[in-house]
Amino acid sequence: MTLPYPNIPPDIISFGPFHLRWYGVMYLVGYFVGYRLALARIRRGIGVLTQKELDALIPYLSSGC
């Protein structure tokens, strides 16, 4: 017995040439959740970065460099 593979379309919303896709939304959710978790660790005093360093690191990570 096998589980059928779900047939989920990649687009959430399409407006002409603009397509909002599931994987793009998941990247945003991942960055947001990761930032919030890192910030919580910093506030509890168990993070290795300061909040200023984390804020400087996030744009670098999200740019794909």
C-alpha cells in the first residue's frame, strides 16, 4: 500500500506576470521564524551574537551572497 503523491500547484496566487509561489512563502516564513528564535536566544543571554549583529546579518543571509 502506497500513499499517493499530492498534486499541489506551485502557485498560490497569479496576477498576470506575477506569481506568488509556495516555496517563496516558505522561505519568508523560515527567515522570520529563524530570526525570532535567534532573537529569543539573545534576549535569554544564550546567543552568540548581539541583537545589532543579528540585524546586520539577516540582510546578508537573505541576499544569497
